[in-house]
Amino acid sequence: MNYVLATSRPWNEVLATRLHERTGHVFHVLRSRDELTVDRLRQLTPRYVFFPHWSYIIPEEIFSTFECVVFHMTDLPYGRGGSPLQNLIQRGHTQTKISALRCADGVDAGPVYFKRPLCLEGAASEIFLRAAEVIEDMIAEIVRKEPTPAPQEGDPVFFQRRKPQESDLTQAPLHTLNDFFDFIRMLDAEGYPRAFVDVHGHRVELSRVQMERDELVGTFRIYKQHTTPENGGGVKALLERCYPAPPRDVYARMLEGYKPGDPVYTVEDQDKTIGMVYCARHSKGGHLENLAVDPEYQGFGFGGQLVKTLLHDNPGLITLTTRVPQFFERFGFCTLKPLSDGAMAMYFMPRAN
């Protein structure tokens, strides 16, 4: 029997292999909204579509056609909504439950298959690793037992999704050393905007915090701030010129993944932005995103200069997906694997000195 794992986080991709070994069934991995379509799911004919970590709204045509299972880090109906881990820690919780529920209309309002306990000690990255183990066990149990979900009981309590600017230490309601400790650790995970302070055009990010008697000890990172204007400025206009076909949402998709501090590189001709690329940073390096050169300026080497600049300024592993792998091979990128939508996953790893 076939199953699908829809996950927007790289740490969940090995889950398919482990679940195959545990259950003997085939688990297909879908990594983006473009891959999660009714047509694609009909080809795979899954018994369940599992969402161990998904950052997007699941279309009604998907959850009404297939049995979709999502996992929420609260004891539902308490804690419906976004940023459950951060909201729980800020409310003083040290324990929670992961609820496996069937996707339905309404925010986290579907019937629940069952719940499992989860400890909230440690950094967010540690909590997510524990949660991944719990979710793996829950998926295996659902595959094995096929339980019938039951309606949620009790009055719902809703959480608000946090915004990146809420990670600013100077704006947070912090009063005690323990408040600082919880605030820093709850944001310390890949893909989340870490606790920060902005000083003199630079950002100081805090992580790996430990409580030692009457002080906190941790790691900091300082880098020059890069920002993208809310109205998009020349970047938005450039992307619309480069990708004119409907649905013309390239800039909106860029903002969904963009984190303040991710470096954006542009090429300007007078007051016009004619080229851009940005690096979505992660713990091992970054992901090259949205390389674009105005059609009228292509063929002059601007794209290559943007790639070289990004590689120079961002040491470590750089990954990307592309439909023109031969362009990136000239800069030292190597093929990782072909993707189901016809694109190619590639990586660049600088040589050690």
C-alpha cells in the first residue's frame, strides 16, 4: 500500500526510509506546494497523506479527496493556530501533547486520531527532534491500526502565529533571567528567526543558551543587516518582468521563505534593478534562491557575477533547485538528484584549504 509524506522541512526527509523499514510499505515524499496536487496524489493512490511538518495551507480539494493527517504540538482543542511551541513556552508550559488529527475545514479543527506526550525542555531544535521521533511512532501506529478519529472536546483556545520581528529582544516582554532563557531557546531551531538585537546596522543573533547560576551563557552571531522593502521595490518589478506568466506570484513566494538577515544581492542600472539573487541561510550554509536577470540585460554575465558573489560571501554548503543545471555546473555545483517536477537538486561545497 502507498502512503505520502508532505514535508517542508529537510530533517523529515529521512522519515520515509525509516517508515518503510518499520512497516514494509512505500512512503513517497512531496516537498513543495507545486508537488502537492490532486493529479499527483491520484497517481500515487495513497491510503493516507501525512503532514509531519507543513508550512502552507492544505487546499480543500486535497483534504476532501484524500485522508490527510496533520500533527499539531498542543493538546487540542487547546492551542489551535500558529507557532504552538513558542506560544506554549511563553505561557509557562513544560509538557504538551502532539495531536494527530484529520485535516478538515477550520484551523486545527478536525477530529483527532490520538495524542502522545512531549517534553518542552531544551532548545527548540532539541524539542523538534523529540517531536520527530514521536510523530514517526504515531504514523507507524496509524498505518498499522487505521484508527477512527473522534471530534475534539472542549472549548478551543487559539494561538497567534508569530512574526519575524517578534524575535527582537528589545521589544519582548522580558523581566527575569528565566524569561530571557525561554525566549532565546524557544527560537533556536533551523528555519526560525532567532532572538536578535539590532545595533549600528548589524544584527546580533543569540542561540545555544544555557542557564549557569545567575547568568546565561550562549553563542552569538553578528552580521550586516539585509532587508527587502515591504513593497518589493525594484526586486518585485524585476521578478514580474522575468516571470510574466500567471500566476505571477514569484515575489510573494520569495517573501514566504525570506528571513530578515538573509543576504539579497542586486545589480542596478541607474535606478533600475536588473538582476538579483538571495541566499536563504541555514546552519550548514544556505540555499540559492530567485536568481533572475532582466531579459534585456541577459548575456552580459550578470547572472554569473551574482552567483560568484553569493558563493564568496556565504561559506559552507550551498544548495539549489534548477531546470538549467548546466549553467550552475560552471561554478562548481554538482548534481544531487532529479526531482519529480523535472527540476534538478544541486549543491556546492567549497574545497578545504
